[in-house]
Amino acid sequence: MKITEKEFNVATGEETITEREETAAEKKARELHEKETALMAAEQEAKATAKAALLNRLGITAEEAALLLS
């Protein structure tokens, strides 16, 4: 994956843009972050599904549940 880096020199007003390949460490960190993000999204989806199923079994809406819990 290409990484684009942008540097701006305030004193001269010069802007430098460089492209480079990611290092092995950067690739490993990116892939780990992608896996963690996917896992968190799956967990949130599972919680939302469980919540919806529970509300459906109780026969109430999310707004009604919020009123009961407030």
C-alpha cells in the first residue's frame, strides 16, 4: 500500500508531497487495526440484534424501553 506524506514548511511556505511503500511494521499495524475494527463492528451488530430481539419479545419499542429505564 502506498503512503502519501505531506510536509509544509511554515518559514518558506514550501509544501513537499512524497509517496512511499509502507514498511512491514506499518503493514502489520494497519492489518491489526482493520481486524480490531471489524471485530468491534461485529460485536456492536450482535448487541444491536440481541437488543432488538429482546424488545420484540417484550413487545415494546426502543423509546418505550428508554422511558422505563429513565
